[in-house]
Amino acid sequence: MTINYVASETMTVQGKWDKIVKRYGKEWSINPLGGGNGNGLLTRKSDVLVNRKSYRDFILNHYERYRLTEKLFDKFLNDLLSGKIKLS
């Protein structure tokens, strides 16, 4: 079983809005930046991948949290290895 924590990312890009959305829209959240000067702020939320499948929502619901942090990932990993959590 392969378990990976993927940290959140933020970056800025410049270009035409439709091209930014076409290139990054599926994987990133896009917000306009700079009052319409062709800049965009891209953000991607952190995630936990177990055998390349996302368990972000499962972890947040299980621990009743809103943010997935590295500390929460460590708790999930310890609970998983100790047998407190079973993944189907």
C-alpha cells in the first residue's frame, strides 16, 4: 500500500483568462489577481493519496475537520497503521 501526502500549492500566472482556465481549470482553483490585468492566482488543496486514490474527503469527514494539514495526515497514518481505521 502506497500512502502519500501532497502539500497544498499556490502560484501566480499571467495570460488571457480563457487560456489560463483551459490549461489549469481541472486541477487548480483560479481567482483573478491584479484587477483584471491578466493575472491569476492558482491554488491546489492538499491531499492524501492511498494507491493513487484521494482520501481527502474521507479524512476530513472522519476527523470532522475542514483543513487537511500534515499533522492531521500524521494522525491518520498512525491510526491506519495501528488498525484504528480500516480502508476498504
